[in-house]
Amino acid sequence: MKRYINWQTTLNVEFARRVARNALFNLLSLIVGSLSGLLLSITLARILGAEQFGVYSLAIAVGSMAISFATLGIDNAVMRYIAFSHGRKDLEGIRAHFYYFAKVKAVITLIVSTILITLSPKLAEIFNDERLSIPFALAGLIVLVASFSNFLNSFFRGLQKFDYSFFRQIVYETSRWVFVIPLALFFLASGAVLGSVLAYTTSLIFLFVLAIKHRELIFGNKTHISPKVNNYMGFMTIASISGIVYAYVDSIMIGYLMDTTYVGYYRAAYTIVFAIIGFASSLATVLLPTFTQISLRDIENALERLNRYSAILAFPSVVLLSHFSKELISTLYGRDFLPSASVMFYLSFALIPGTFSYLITIFNAKERADIRAYIVITSMVLNVALNYALIIKMGITGAAIATVISRFFVISATIVLLNRVLGLQPKIGSCLRPLVATVIMFIVLLVLPKPESIYTGILEILLTLMIYFLLLVGLKALTKKDLRYIKSVIG
């Protein structure tokens, strides 16, 4: 029994170290991407104003939806099957799957890109705004270069080379500042979208050079692809299309039912909240290759800590973001964007399901992408219905509420189906103590006066975070055992 416990401890630490290394590079990528993206959005919003920023945001939303049709689940599939072959040291399997997915990707991407470019004037007519015609056409070019860039990025992530993703992010974000801001100053929204095309092109060239460096993983003898590839890719296609529609349908429906200016208000708040969610949900990307290579029992053993640590980060973030929403919007975007404050208040609650999004990747890792597809499709239908009803009734605030409700549906359905389909107990009870500490922290915030300046606001945040940390220790949500575990992971 003692030998089993020692083996289990060693496996958990090795698993954690592997995850920690990948998480470090993924976190660095997210820090670079989220901070740069947030600052870029704020700068663009101030340069363009709400109206032109809305045009830019709507064009990017349409382009992102088109990318989902060009992706068709391929990026998730290539990461999953490359990770599987890599774990078995099957070089011929890596080549076979890369070649197959690359061929499918090329054909579909060219078709989708051409359609969007060709139909851009008609799409502008649908939104009753002729200014959208050129940005929509440029979004078609984004589909072309971004799809191939994302494909190569997923390939390297399947090989667990998350350091490559980090350097690719640096190249991409640097290129955005070099191209997007200057072009926006001269050509407004159209220039900003063109700058995005050039930034994606630069990142694609960078990844292509890395692929040539590792050409032995691409060229040479190949084996047969897994017989389950098409089935897996089919369900991931449904999930990816539904997922991206789910992510951007609110902005598109606001543009259709209201006006592009309100898209600008909505995306201003959305960008801040989902930059933070990007940090919180980073484990989902990191854990997919690792979950692919370990058993369900080992995954279940890891979930207690994962859930507790996620709750420790997510719950106070929701409180701080919602409580200081007006101050954040006013400080970052200016008082002209204050209509975004109510959107931020409600969207902040999406941090909770966003933080626990790694749970749904377990279905992908165990070749049950069909379950994920069913969950995402159902939530997408729910999201569209709620958006239509609530936008008409409540405007952009209604869109935020619809987003939060549908995202909570996803994580709730995931927890239930993990238990019923895979027999996993996600151990959500481990989140109770961080929740109690967060409630007490919220009460402290209510007692404190509203900050009159950015400095007093920062002091209040630091004070409440200090109290929150002491509560975690006092309630034993964070113990010496956790510190020893973290130390062993770091090595």
C-alpha cells in the first residue's frame, strides 16, 4: 500500500511539473496577448471613438466566425492526435496526422476566405452600413492567414512545445502595434483591420520557419491515421463552429438589432473581462495534451487541487471586477464609454465558468468530443435565444446577461456529464472554503467607501486581497501542504 502511495505521489508531481512547465509558457503567452490586446483595444477605442471602434469590432467578430468555419475542429483534432502520437514516440503517426489535417485545412480555408471576400458588400447591406464593406473584405484575408497560423500553433502545442506558442505570441503582438495603430490613424476601422491581417501574416511566417526547422516531424515515412480521426473531427467541427458563434453572436446581434456604436460599447467591456478569463482558462489549453496521456483515475486525483486553486483565483476576481466596473471603464476608456460599465458588471460573473473550462477538455482528451459538441450546441441555441429576447428588452446589458447564463449552463452540464458518462467526480465541494472567504471579502468592500481616485482604489483592492489571503489560511483553503506541493512542482 505504501509503495502504491509513493508511486501515486510521484506520478502526481511529475504530472504537475509537466503541466507547470507548459502552463508557465502558456501563462506568459496569455500575459503578453491579454495585456497587449487590452492596451491595443483601449488605444484603438480612444483613436477611433465608439462608432468606428464598433465597425472594427464587428468586422473582427464576423472574421472570427468565418475562421471557425475554416477550422472545422481541425485545430483541436491536430493537437489531440499529435499529442497522442508524440506520447507514444510514433514519428510516422505524427507525420501522417499532420499531412492529413494540413490538406483538409488548406482546401476549406481557401473556400471560406474567398466566400467572405466576395460577399462582403452584401453583408454590409444586411447591417445597413456601407462602411462595413471594406472591413468585411479584409476580414476575409484574416481568415486566410489566421487559420494557417492557428493550425501550426496547434501542431506545436500537440508536441507540448508551448514555448513556441509564447514566441509566436510575442511576434504577433509586436506586429499588431507596428501595423494596427499607424494604419488606424490614417484609415480608421479599415486600417485597423488591415493591420490585423499583416500581424497574422507575420506570425504565420514565424511559425513556418519553425516548421521547416522541424521538417523531420513533417516529411518522411507515414503510417495510417487513426480510424477515429474523422469521427472526432466531425464532432469537434460542430463544437468549434458552435463555440465561436457562441463567443461572437452577441456582438453581431447587437450590430444587427441596434447599431455599430453599441457594439463598440459592448466590446470595450468584453475585452477587459475576457482578457482576464483568458488567464483564468489557460489551464484548458495546457491540460488537453496531458489529459490525453494519463488515465481517468489520475485526472480525478488531480481535480481536487485544480478546482480549489481555480476557485481561489476566480471568486475574488468576480467581486473586484463587478464592484469597480464604473471606475475601470472611466479610467481606461474615458467617460464617453460609461455605457460599458453595466456590461462589465454582469460579464464579470462569466469568470467563474471561464476559470473551470478545463473540465470540458476531458471529453476531448478521452475521444468523447461528441459530448462536448452536444453541450456547446445546446448552449449556443440557448445563447442566441436569450440574446434576441434580452437585447430587444434590455439592450447591451441583456447581451451580457445572456452570455453569463449560457456559460454557466456549459459548466453545469459538463460537471453532470463527466460523472454520468466518464464516471468522474469533479469534486466541486473543494471550492466551498474559497467561496466563504470571498463572501467575507465582499462584505469588507461594501463597508469601505467608494474610492475617489485611482490611488485609493488600488489601496482598497490591496487591503481586501490581504484580508482574503488571511481568510484562506484561516479557513484552511490554503495550507502548508499546498505550499509544499507547489514547491515540489517547481522542483
